[in-house]
Amino acid sequence: MRMKLSSSDRALMMWIVAVSMLPPCAPVFGQRKDPSSLDEQLAKCGTYESIIQTDARIAYCTAIIQANVQAGIKATAFLHRGLARRDKGELERALADFTEAINLYPPYAAAFVDRGVTYSQMKMYEQAISDFDQAVTLMPSLPDAYQHRGITYSVLKQYERAIKDFDKAIQLNQVESANFYNRGVSFLFLRQFDDAIRDLSKAIEMKPNDSRAYEMRGRATFLAGRRSPAIKDFEHALRLDPKNDEARRLLELARK
């Protein structure tokens, strides 16, 4: 569950992230006339609450980019503007913003992760893997780098590699249900059904309203020859999401 933060808390978090990227002796801000205004822009640039529309987030981030601020703050604004543009489906422009963030601060691991995710969405998988590799090198304790590299390996059907990355992501972050779900699906494609059922059950425990997790566990259970529990999973998946056509198809197949 994502913790909700106030605008002031978000501003403080962005401040901490940006300052952590700077050389020890670097000043944090350039001269500016209205510190409170910039702090407000920082908070709104980095918010993901629906009350701040995507175009407004882009505008707040752009204001920071155009202000007289230190490179670390500007790099953070480029990253968050890239995220907002990616949310709009503007992948090329998002890619350019993540690249600007990296140019401003080359050891920015999070920017490599987000650029890698964007490359993956554009089906530029080699570039995506390269960015995730760089993020892991820069910050070996960053779970998102392993998670998204694992997802990309899964798309490339390199399931053994994917599982190793999900193993590491889970080691670093044991409260993210997606890592268990994704590892379970990788086990499923390797036909390691018991491992798949174990991970998908854990994902369901952590996120009980996930129709896809029930569908995939049902698939693993059905392929393992356990028809009755598979039918229950497909039925539950459909109760959670009546538009889950794949769960409906599998349920009809399991009932034959």
C-alpha cells in the first residue's frame, strides 16, 4: 500500500533525494527570490495524487527547470516531468527528460531505471537492459532496478534471468506484491507449477483484489492437474473483474 504524504512531506522527500545526489561541497540552491514558492512547486511537481492533473505537474516541473536552482534539484524536476509525460503517453519526450536528468547528474540511478522502463515500453529492450544494468551498478540496493530488469527479461522470455532479478527485488523489498506475482508468472512459463502457485498465493495474500493473480494461479493449478481449485480461482478472478475475458475462457476450458 502506498503511503499518502502531505505536500510539505513530498517537498522534503524531493529535497532529500536531490541533496543526496550533490557533491559534498555543492550549494543546494542558487539565488532565488521566493523559497516558499519553489518548495510548493517541488511538492506539486512530484505528486501523483489525482488532484494534480498531469499537465499541471508538467508545468510545475518546468518552472523548477527554468529557475535558478542547483543541478541536483533540476535533475529531480526533469525526472518527475519525464514521469508525468510518460503518464500522458509522450514516451519520446519522457525519454528526453530522463536523459537530461542523467546528463545533469550521471550517477542518478533512479533516472536510469525510469529511462529503462520507457525504453521497454517502446520495445527497445536492449537499451532498457543497459539502463537497468547501469542502475544496478550505481545503486545495488535499489529494488526497482531488479524488478524492471526482471520484467524486461520476462518479455524477452529469458525466465531464468528474470527469476534471479525478482529474487533480488524481493530480498530488498518484501512488501511489493508485484515481485511475487512476476516471479510466479516466470515460474509458470518454466512449468515449475508448485513454485508458481507459492508465489502467486503470496501475491494474492498481499493484494487480495488482484484478478490477474487469481487467474494466473488458476492457470498454474490447472496445468498441474488440479482442476477443482483452478475453477475456484477463475471464478474468483471473474468476481473481482467481470471483464477478465482470459479468466472466463480458462474457466470454460476447466469445466469441460
